[in-house]
Amino acid sequence: MRPPCTRSLLLLCPFLLFFFVVSSASAQNFVYTDNNTFPTNSVTAFSVAANGALTNIGTFLTGGSGNVLGQGAPNRARICAARNRLYVSNDWSGDVSGFEINPMTGALSLIPGSPFSAGGVGVSGMSLDCTPNGQFLIAANAASNNIAVFGIDAIGALTPIPGSPFPAGGSKPDSVRVSPNGRFLSVALVDNDAVAMFGIGLNGALTQAPGSPFASPANGAVSAVDINCAGNLLYAVQASDGANVDAFSIGSNGALTLVQTFNNSAADDNSNVCVLSPNDQFLFVSSRLSNSVNVFSVAPNGTLSLIPDSPFGGTGGEPFGLATDAGGTILFTANFDNSTVTSFSIAGNGALSPVGAFSTGQRDFSGLLSLAVFPGKGCSKAFDICLQDDSTPGLLLRFNSVTGDYLFTKCGPKGFALSGKGSVSRMTVCTIDLRDSRMDRFVTASFNQCQRSGTASLQINGTFTTTTYPITDRKTVDDSCACSP
């Protein structure tokens, strides 16, 4: 195999390296808020500067109605990273709106058919999450105590799967989170002060885990959950006075086992929402009554300890929703009382420094409780890009656009899977390239985020033979990113 810099191109290589660095550095991040406004709900979009400062780039109508108030912890805005889509809930009208994200400008285009009925009664809160492969959207309806599961088609439209909606496993589901491996759904049940766990089938159907729901003994009522990248630890935050969190291990069948109960009534007032950093080293917890954020250090065994100087003030408002950028260098808070979004820079030790509070353009107390960041927070093994061959749908290459982790799959009785870690380069604002060159393989991929299409190739180098598996994905035949049953 020819090395990347031949003699004729040697003088160009420093230029190419410079181009890669500059192009990667210029990659744009965006923040989206579900304003939860009544009678007409909307999403405000922001571009994110390198230092975390936000610029309001527009407001987009959802076609549904928000509720202004409602439960504080539901994640009403969620990015489906595998397809560059944003979904937001409309509490009052009980439906979900989908948007296509333009990765160059951040502009949103409403998906045809939006809003889609959620199959239940949200009213006080409708929490959303997507499966990592982008095949299913899950919506928990707090008022009707059920969970709707939708199949996501090639254009992003939602269709309820057979059997949907499913019982929530308890009363008043407040927050939901799909595990990064896509196997489990966790649900915070406020009235039960417990966490329900469900297995997610290949067809999206939910099956309650043995022993679910699981009591969350920390002081308060469990309101929010998050799961680490390895999919083996879950954190449940309590709506209570203080920073009160339970840590659980997740068994192979989805059952939870308590690892630690952390109660600290002196830490802060009314924790509501939690989010892990992309590297799982820190847990951020919003404390709305004191306009601050608590930061926990996460030990290798999953136990928590507050870092020095926590909690960190400077939100400039009453924080509910939390999200980080994909690199874990910026934390964003959605502030209810003044309808602003605050940016914090995240130091290497987890300490927060406020960058500023930025207006959504909505009136005070208009309903802002949730936000989402694009590109979304990634896990080292969570694949946000998938290429599936048009002529041979059984050839799949999934990879992480930040870390370069990839998984090649050849489906069928004589199929196989090959994983590894390559290097990622951003050739243009739209195009991301993956490359991995080893003695036994040569992997290349190029994905256009704007057109959601691309090509890939796996070359396996044997002792005497070389086998190549090409992929051309124009999104024209099969966009499921999965092996056929």
C-alpha cells in the first residue's frame, strides 16, 4: 500500500496538515432550546464560539404548544446524532416535532408531518431520547404514565411501533435516558422515588427488567438519570434540598444494584437535572434555587465526591436543563426564570468558569427548561455516523466522528465484525473522513454531513490474498443502519 506522502506530494503534506488542523478547529457547534412556550412553541438556535460564547441565530416554530410550566427534569430537546436531527416535545399539545439540522449554518428545517402525536398525555412534561443508531425515538408522557416508541424513517418522520405506548412501570416519568450501547432505557419515576429499567428490543419494543422499578434511597424524589459510556453505571438525582444522588451498577439484564448514596443537604438547593461529562470523569447537577451547578468527581468504581469549590455560581438565572459539548470543554444551562442560556468553560479538574448568559429572546418565565447541543456529547464507543451500502445493505461501517472508534459489520450467516480506532479529519465543513492503516487492514471512510451520504472501504490483508469490502451510501435504499432480522 502506498504511503500517504509520496515524493511528488511531499512538499504538499505540511499544507495538507495545516488544512486539516484549521478545518477541524473551525467545526461549528450549535445549541438548541425547547422554549416550551404557549400557545405557540418554538426552538431558539445559537452558534457557539470557541470560548463558549453564544450568538442567537434564529427562532423556529415547532407547530405545537408548550406548557410554560411543568416538571423541571424532562429532557424536552434531544439530538439524534446518527441522523443530524433534533426532536423537541410540545407538552401542552402532546406531540413531538422533528427538525433537520444544517450542520454548516445551524438552521432548522421542520420534518414533514411534524408534529407527531406522542400517544399519551404529556402536559406536565414529555421526556425524549433516541437510540444510538437513530432508529427509534422514545417519549415518556408524565401525565398518562406511559412511554411511546417511534420508528424513525429515512426523512425523520415518526411512526409508533406495534405495542406503543408501553406502561412506564410507575407514576410520573420525569426523565429518560437510553444507554449508549442502545440496550436499555432508564426512567426516573418521581412519585415512586424509583428508577424503572427496560430492555430495548431489536424492533424497539420495551420489556421491563427483572425487579424494576428500583428504589432510589437518597433524600428527595428521583427526577433525572444519566448512564455512563460503558453502560454499566447509572446516576439518579433527587429533586430535593441539597445535592443528593444515588449511584447504581447496571447488570447484564438491566437490573440495578446500589453502589452509593450521596446526601449533602448543605451543598445546595433543589437538584433537578444531571449530566455526565463525555469522559465520564465528572457529574454535573443543576441546583435551581441557588442559581448554581454542583460538580462531582466520578471514581473508577462509580462513587462520587464533590470537587473543591462546588457548587459553582454564575448561571445568571434559575438552571434546569444541562448539556455539554462533544469535547467536554463547555457546559450549558437552560435558565427558567429569565429565559437565558449560560455557558461555562470546564477546567481539567471539572471546575466551572462562567462565560456569560445569553438571551433566547423569549419573555421571563416563558417555559425554558431544556436544551440540546449539536454535535451531541459522544462516548468513545458510541457511533454517531453510519454508512450502509446501497446495493449490499449487509455491509455497515459505523464510527465516532470525535474519537475515531469504528465497527465494520458484514451481516449474514458468514458475516463478521471488525472494530478499531482510526484518525478523523474534517476535510470541509460538511465532510468528515476516517482512516486506519495497519498490517492487517486498511479502512477509509468519507461522510458528508450535509447530504448524509458517503463512501467507505475495508481492505483486509491476508498472507496471500487481499479482500476489499466497498460501501457506497447514497441513502436511497436502506437507511436502517442495522442487519436485517
